[in-house]
Amino acid sequence: MAELTYRDAVSRGLAQEMERDPDVVLIGEDIGKAGGVFKATVGLFDRFGPERVCDTPISEQAILGAAMGAAMTGLKPVAEIMFADFLGVCYDYIANEFPKSRYMTNGQVKCPLVVRLGNGGGARFGAQHSQSVENWCMQFPGLKVVSPSSPVDVVGLLAAAIRDPDPVMFLEHKSLYATKGEVPDGEIVDQLGVAKVLRHGGDATIVALGMMVHRATAASERLKAEYGIDCTVIDLRSLVPMDTRTVLASVAETGRLFTVEENPRVLGWGAEIVSIVADEGFYDLDAPPIRITAPNIPLPAADALEDLCIPSVDRVVETIRAALVA
Amino acid sequence: MTAKPRKPAEAAIPLNDDIGEDVRLGLYRTQMIIREAEQRAYDLFLQNLVKGTSHLSLGQEAIAAGFAMAMKPGDLSFCTYRGHAHTLARGVEPEKVLGELMGRDNGLMRGKGGSMHLTSVEHGVMGSYAIIGAHLPIATGAAWRAKYRGDSDVSVCFFGDGTTNIGAFHEAINLAVIWKLPVVFVCENNLYMEYTPISEVTAVAQPAADRASAYGLERILIDGNDADVVYRTASQAYARARAGEGPSLIECLTYRHSGHSRADPAKYRPEGELEDWKKRDPILVYRDRLAKFGVASEKVALIDDEVRDIVDKATDACKAAPPTSTDILFTDVYADGGWAWRN
């Protein structure tokens, strides 16, 4: 057991899979000699060489397209899109190519690749380098979408994503790269589509993803300590496949549902969860579900402004308290 | 139709027999398969049996035939939505192509892709991509795999003149050059970007060839209506790719006899342009060529009859085939064979 940062967990997960399978190759900007702008691929260039850790020009379409061509013909590429916002310049591959290739060829074409993305806000980078793009990814049938919140999940879910036969969008949260957590020694392989219940409580169910998991957990501790409100906190971990059974089972116990989403409100993943719970768990609900999200505006850069947008521990505590105690 | 008589003026050109009769007959047969199948696709559309859209390669057959004939088994083709020709040229049966266009159960992808997405991995046809430019990086990636693994196959990427103005063209060629990848980029310049003359929307006269120097590549501009020229150019580019010398960018001048898609009557063309190009119809050019090399016109006629018979039988089979089974609606979204995104 070792304490590892989230960023070191990325390189550990990649190294674990590259060691196991020579078909695993990396492609992206500054990922090789420079070790990645977020230092998430440090050491891999020296260990696996330039043939497997491939620095590219600033060409996101070429990165994703090349990853797809390599995946279709036998490799297991892991592409990096440095800032998730850059999906905007290569969206065709996310929208039209990766997810549809298998279906429209009647199963002939396979696309086993992973796209790692530096996702999310909190770093004061402004509107084009801070977005939470999970909704940009989850709307395309054929893609899988994963977002780990802890170093151990980074290793295990990254391994699962690389071994998965479908294209997987792997959203790493930029503001979590420096966070630390215990990671067991030896090979770690997790499972996509299994949510983690981080805390059990009978009063409310809080569903969160990525950095919001930490805020939801901190909020649940304060709710317990200050108001005696006992919450279940679910780390969804993967949006596709989505573990809706775990959410529905928890709502059946608590009768209350809160989602904590970093993305702008409109069409956030929480809306899909609320819709499913409304359809399939309606009579378990004691009150309307509540979505705690960023407002539907571009993310501003200044601390004082960005902090107002991204759901904070205070906002989660206050929203849940107001809903339960009022 | 019969073979045209030799023209005395052309007979003076020194004959080059580096290609040989077998390959030449193959080139001719492939062009005829494309011509007949594309014409049939159009006829079936007029009968409302081909639904959706379709983009024909009538007039551009020599490019598909020449590049395919020069390939080895295992080489990979990446096509655009104008991909019927390249799919047929790799040996995919006309019945499967027409069946796909008609939404029948005997279609190449059982109707799940349609005209613009013809794919036959077993024939090396790695897909037809309907988003302009998307497949240049994808072909580059397949070539990256070949180089990484030491495989000897070449990836060949076909696209139109309009594609040269989209960003992926630049990104893919630049990456292929710096990584010295075994990929051949083939621009079929048929003079029109959909409904607009390519010359009106491009900074240089030859949209691909005039840009080659920007990537440190040789300027290659060829007659795309002469299958021999295409075949020789392709062979050289493949040899270069297999020798580890990197990609080629080849611009083939040609002309589409039909509109951009089935919806386009092509009224934007200047009067007489189509007629002028039809004088250089690749099928006519090649019948002349065969005659010049002393191939008996009976041999040519036999091929014509055989091809027409294949396409007739394919048409009958497609008309008799049931519509695609709706059982496959939800299959193959994910690798587990199904479509479930949640538990």
C-alpha cells in the first residue's frame, strides 16, 4: 500500500497496462518527453520509448483519428486531449466516428480505445479550459464515459477502460491531480459501470461524480455533525455504463435524491438520473429530487466568480439542509 | 457496345507493356463492374428501390480500379461517402453493395450503414466515411499501427477535391509525414466541391498537388481517367510506403458524369463541359488502350457480357431479397453485442 497522487495514479495505471500488453500505445501533445502538461504521464517515455509514447503536433483531429485507425486495426491506443474543452475541435470523432463505427458496419469495425481528458474547473483557467464536458460525451450511443474521483479508482478504472472493447472517454479531474490517496500494491483492475457507495445514511441520497464526490462527502459529514442529517453518498464513477440500480436502491431507502454536478445545468447527467428515478422510483420519493449544478453560464476565471458557479460544500450543505429541515 | 477503333495519332505513342495483359484486363473488368453497378444503382433509385442518398463514381472508375489493382491483399482502403467504386474495386460483390443501397437483408452491412458507409473488413475496405476529412487521420492511424508492428500493409485514403479545404486534411498529412507512415492520400479532383467549382473556393489551382510542397512531399498530379497512369502511380506510391519512405499525396484529375448526389442534376456546369469530358470517359480510354495492345475485341466483349450478367443477377437477387430483419435494430451498439447503457 502506498500513498499516491491522482496524477501519479494515471501514470501507474498506464504503466501497468503497457507492461501487460504491447498493443497499448499512447498518443497526445506533450505526453512524452515533457511528461504531460499535468505531469500525468511522467516517466512513461523513458520506460516505454518514443514508439509507444508518441508526442504529436497540436492536432486534436489527427490524435483522435489516428487513435481510431490504430484501434480498428489491432492496437489499444490511449489518446490524451490535454484540456477536455479541446474536444470542440475534434468532436467529429466523439460524435460520429468512434461510437457509430461498430453499429453502422454491422459489427465489423471495432474501436477499443481510451481518450483521457483533463476535465473540470476550480483552477481559474476561465471558460475555455475549465469545463466539465461529461454531457458532451454521454449523449452518443456506443461511447462509454468514466470519471474517477480517487487515485485508486484512477488506476483500476483506467485499466478497465483500456481492457474494454468499446471506446471509453476517461475524464480526469484537473483539480484532483494533486490530491492523494492510498493505492494497494500490485495489479488493480476495476469494473466499469459499478458505482461506489462511500457513505451510508438513511436521510438522503447524494449522487456525485469526479471532484463533486469530495464536496458531497465533506457536505455529508457536516450535515451529520451540524444537523444530524445522515446521507448516503454515491460516487457514480461511470456515466456510461450507468449503475442506476445502486441509485434506485438507495433512493428506496432514503426517499430523497440530490445530484451534485459540476456541469452547467441544462442536460446535465443528473437530469437523466432524476428522470430515471421519476420513472422507476417515483413512489420511493418523499419529495422532488433536487439537482445541485453549475448555473447555465460560461465559467468565469476569477476566484470569486468561479467559486459561485461550481457547487461548493457550503451550497450542498445548505441545499440539503433547507430541503430536509425546513 | 464495341471497342473503339485505334486512333492513328495515339498509335504513335510508344507502347509500354510493363503492366501486362492480365493486369490490363483486370483494370478494365474492375472499371466495368463499377460502371455497370453505379449505373444500376442510379436506375434502381429512379425505380424508388434505392432509398436515401447515393453518390456515384460514374466517370471516376479508373482511379478506383488503378489503386485497387495495385494493392496487395491486406492493404487497407478508406473511402468517403462516394465509396461504392472503391468497395467494388476491392472485390466486394455487387449484390452486397446494391443490397445495402436497397436496405435488404443481403446488404453488406444488412442495411445498418447504407450507401455512405460501405465497409467490408474482410476485403480491406475499412469503411466509407460521410464526414468530410474524418478518414484521413483514421487512415493515418492504421498506418501508424503498421509501422509500430512492422506490418507491411499500406493504408490508402481516397477523398475528393473538397476535402483539401478541411482541417483534418492538413493535420493528417502533417502527422503522416513527420512519422513517415505507410499511407497514400489520393485526391480525386472531379472539379466540383459538391455544387461549387473547386477553383472558386481554393487558394491554389491544384487543390492537393499544389499543397504537397507544404508537407515536403513531391507534387504528383496525374490523369485520373487513364487506369494505366493511375496503376503505375499507385504502384510507385505503395512501394515507397512499404520501403519506409513515408506517405504520398496524389491528385488525380477526373470528372463525375453525374451530379454530386442523387438529388443534384448538376445544372451548374458550363455547357459542353460534360460532353468534353465524356470524350475522355475512362472506359473509352481503356478500350482504346486494350485495342492498342492488341487485345481482341471479342475478349473485351466477353468481359462486358460477364459484368452485365453479374450486375443483372445481383439486381434480381436484391429485388428478391427480404428487407433487413428488424431483429438487428439493437445489436452491435456495444461490443457485448447489445445496446444497454445502464443496468
